[in-house]
Amino acid sequence: MISVLCPSRGRERELQAALTSLNATAASARDLELLIRLDNDDPELRWYTRVVFENQHLTIGPREGYANLHRYYNELAADAHGDYLLLWNDDARMLTPGWDSIVRDALDPTIPAVGSFDGPDYALFPIVTRAFYEALGHFSLSPHCDGWVQEVAKAAGCFTHLPGVTVEHLRDELDDETKREGTTAQQTLTSAAFYSDEMVALRSADAEKVKAALVTA
């Protein structure tokens, strides 16, 4: 099973399109688990009930905000049952038929690893194995969640490019309150903070946990 982790706010239609793209292109949609985290003060909360898939699970909780984005993903990851955990956004669209088969063929879920759809150096929508997540006990300790797992995996030597999978990211096409909040937060959550001594030390500790798990895998 692949667990899709997707927080969303104020984007019921976009979320539906994002999840539909995953189900429609999957070789085995029945083996996807769609985990969605919503804020209890979301202005579109009542409309999210229209986003109905058999493999969908909604969680509603207090608003954490973009600056605490990792808390959303950590919460969803804790509820996930999949052999793989995919970081997903409501402004992302999967374009590759059979993408889930590519993941399963490339990554052994019992071995700690992070798969990248974007290329050999960067993972905007990383997918981590169950063993990788269990080695850490969390998904990310920074709101730069993709960068976190990417850097940890690189340091541990288990970062893998999955060729042939294309994801469309509509970040620049959308202009709404959610986008504006994210842009403002990004201006505050600078790369300097991501590479602060404290964050570097925490990522190093995570990488050591993964290395230890690789030895025993």
C-alpha cells in the first residue's frame, strides 16, 4: 500500500483534482491510502465532504499554519498504514500512468530509502519507505518537509531517483489565500534557518538513525 499524505486548506476543488490524478493513473488504486488533514476553521470545510473516494480518510484538527507544515505531515504519517509514504500537495497532479508500479519495482519497503520523481538531486514530492519513516519516528522536523527527507536520505546514502514519473506542480498558477500565506511563510522560513546549526544537528541525528537501520535491514 502507498499512503498519500496531503494537508489542504481552502482548496476543495484543487484537492479533488490532485487526488483524482493519483487514483486515475495508479496501476492499483485500491492499494492507495489517501490521508487528508484539514483545519477546523477552514472556510471550505463543509465542502470537503464532496471529495469522496473509497480510499480517502479525512482528519480535522486545530490550525497549525504553514510555518508548522511538518506537524501536519507528521500527524498524517503517524496514521498511515502504507508500505510507502508519499508527500503530496493539493496543487500537484500526477501525469504518469502506472507510477505506483514504478515505485514498488524500485523501492523495497523494508529498506530505508527516499525516492525522488524530480531528478537525482532534488525531491519536491518525495516518497519514503516504511522502514525509513520507522527509523526516524517522524516525517520531518522542519516545515521544509521535502528538503528534510531529501537531505537526511542523501546523508545516509539512500536517496534514489525514480525515472519516468512526471508530476505537474501548479504552485504558480494558483493565487488564493492559501498561496499568499505560504508565500509569506516562505519569506520567513529562510534557507538560513533550514541550515542553522540546530537544524543541521537534528538532520545529522536523523541520518545516523537511518544508517543504523540500513545496517540491520
